[in-house]
Amino acid sequence: MTMNLESLTHGVGEWLRGTGPESDIVMSSRVRLARNVAHYPFVSRASDQDRAEIEKFLRDRIATAPVGRDLDYIDVGRLEEVDRQFLVERQLISREHAEAQGARGVAIDGREQVSLMINEEDHLRIQCMHSGLDLAGVWEQIKAVDDQIEKVVPYAFHPRFGYLTACPTNVGTGIRVSVMLHLPALVITRQIDKVFRSLHKISLAVRGLYGEGSQAMGDFYQISNQTTLGKTEEELLEQVGDVVPVLIDYERRAREFLVRETQQNVHDQVSRAFGILRTAQTISAEETMQLLSRVRMGVLLGLIGDVQIADINSLLVRTQPAHLQKLRGVELDTKDRNIERARYLRQHFEAGGGAQASQN
Amino acid sequence: MGPLGVGQTADELAALDQKACDMCGITFFEFRNQGRLGCPHDYVHFEKELEPLIANIHGATTHTGRRPSRAAAAGLPEGTDELTGLIGLRRSMKDAIACEDYENAKEDRDAIRALEDRWLGPPPA
């Protein structure tokens, strides 16, 4: 059950597949469940030996479940930093998991939809992710995985408090439902803060691309539930799911407004963004993401031709630091990365873009 | 009256802070500092202290979602606190061995095996 990360490098992963319902605005739908085994201390209080035993216990048990046969296991503790970062960029592990110490790992299915983090903040974090808006599909899939694991792993459970977690903010269902949205028009028309304030009022959290504490880069935002106890999983899925069509509608209207009222301006903005991406000699990851975000919108508005959305999506992940280094096969410092990134983008667009990169 | 000090005297708070879980040994003070609990038994041991905190975070204190089905199928209680007892037994056995108290160590070992047999079944092939 070991995996070669190189094989992942050439795809783009589930969240950037660019398919699925509403995928012009909804990048991905994701659910994670926090679970712990009953007979060990939580991770932050577990000794090195405890952590090693927890990892082995979960690995061995999960391997006996049907889902275990479809998973490849990666020993995160033994990975080089660039490989850990690669998995973060891929959204298969959290930043916390990448930066933690001690025995830990992740099991991933070949389609990169299911990932099981072992010894993150909780002993087990089950994550399931689909491209586009598909919370119902994600829920069905993760429920089946959870059921299978529950048959072989004694989850810590309290009759009144539910599934027990290291942090009381996750206790109960242990569920976090998130939808990642691309909202450039709401950003440009300066309506985004107003939208977020109203989301906070109904107990939803808004985060950037890489979760807790991360900045919203490239107009990508994750909306998720904040409470986990007192409501059923289905109610919490609805809480997030119900607001997504509203946000999609706002973003679509803002895009229409931009085209109708400020077409020349918007066309100019996205064309300039495209121009920089095709000609820059050195460029940071942040700027690249910001410009790709604008180009992505331009393509969707029909202002830029000859570029596929799947192509832009693949560039979004391949121009990130670890991906770039894996693709080039060398470790590079920030300055060299910026030069290499610009070269990668130029070559990509000169080669006609889409063809080789859109395959997944 | 809550764990955050509302309506409690300094002495009461100090006593609460020193109260330690008898499985993982974490004190309420340590939990308040780190924001992470030490083991599943903390939810039983600090139930009174955690309850207002949980109510504050979630606006509720009773789980209404999915429940594990494995325990019922195996004739075990739904709550897993008995199994969490392994954490305390392992610690006790280690201490007994360190004191060369082999009689108690053997008792602990037998209790550990009994709990493992009851809850964990045979290790997977």
C-alpha cells in the first residue's frame, strides 16, 4: 500500500477537474468527518509510541475494510517537505498535517476523491471531495466509507455528546461541510464583504483556499458550517447547501452586470491579466493565482477564446510552489521558482495551452 | 456558574484547574491553555465543566446525528468509556513495572487483555 507521488504530478486532482454541476462557479464540494479511536489519548497528548500504535492500528484495520483495497497509503512523516507541500496544494492533507511531527499518514484513492488522514488533530479525518456542486454525492460516498471503517474501528463515542473529538468545536457529528466557490465578480463589484457578513450571521464560516487562517487567494472562497452538535449531518449539509444557489445567483448577476455595464473595462482587465501570464519573465504564485482567476472569469464570459477552463484549473495547481518543483524535478528557491513559473506559463501558452494539460 | 470563572471564587477556580483526568492526566488548566482535550474520557471526567462551553460553541449539548452501530451488534454499550479505560490501565501497568510491583503489573495486564478481547476482537489477519 505505498504510492508514488510522481504518478499524481501529471493529473490535477479532483478539486480542479472543472466538471460537475455549476462548475463555472463551484470548484468543489467536500465533507470531512473527525473520528478518534476510544482506547488512546488524543493526538496532542499521545506519546511517540502511542502515535505509532494508533497509526498501525488504524492502518491495519482500515486495510481489512472494502474501501481499504482502493487506497494507497503515504507515510507523511517520512516525506520530504516539498512532497508534503505537494499534498497540501492538492488538498489531500491539511497544512497542519504537513507541518506536524511524529507518526502520521494519509490514505488516498486513485481518483483523489477520498483521503483518510491519520494522526492529524484527531486520530482519523475522513475527507471526501467531488468536483462541482455535489454535496449529496459526497455525503453518500463518505457515509459508506465511515460505515465500513466503523465496523472495524471502535470510534470514541458518548451517548449524549456523540463522536468525541480533540477539540470541543468538532464534537457531536464531527462533520465539516465545505463548498469552494470562485467569486471574482463579487470581488470586483465590492459586494463580497457584504455577502460574507450575512453568511456569518447564519453561522457559516468563510475561509480561503487552504482552510483555516489562509488568505483568500485568487477570489476562491470556502463556505462551511461552524457548529457540529445538536443538528443531524443532513441538517448541517442543508445549512451549507441551501446558501450555495444564492451565492451562485449573486455571482452570475455580478458577472452579467460587469459585461453589461463595464464590458470594455472588464475585457481590458482580463486581457491584461492574460497578457502578463503569457509574457512575464518572473512571477509569484500569488500573482499567478490572481491573474488566472481573472482569466478564468474572462473565458467564462466569452471575452477570451482558445483557452479551456480545465486548462486554467490545471495551471492553478501546477504553478504552485511544490507542483512546479515536482514538474521540473528540482528544488528551487523563491526567486528561481518565480523565474521558472513564468517560463512554465509562457511555454504552456505558446504550446497552445489546452491540449496536453487538460487531460487528467 | 461556568468553567470560565463566572460566579466562581478564585479558590474554586484554582481547584477546578488542578482537577486531572484519571486516564490521560490532563488538568482542566492545561485544556484551557491548549484548547485541545487529552483523551475521550475527558468528556466524562470534565462533563460538568465542558457542558456550558459546548452549549456556548454549538448552542446545544445533545447529539442528534449518526450513531455507531457496531457496539449494539456486538452486545457492547454504545458509549465507549469502558474501552477508554485502557489508557489508565496501560499507565498503571507501566508504573507498576517501574516499581517492580509485578503482581499489580500482572493484574493490569490481565485487565487490559480482557478489555481488548471484549472490545477489539481478534486482530485482523
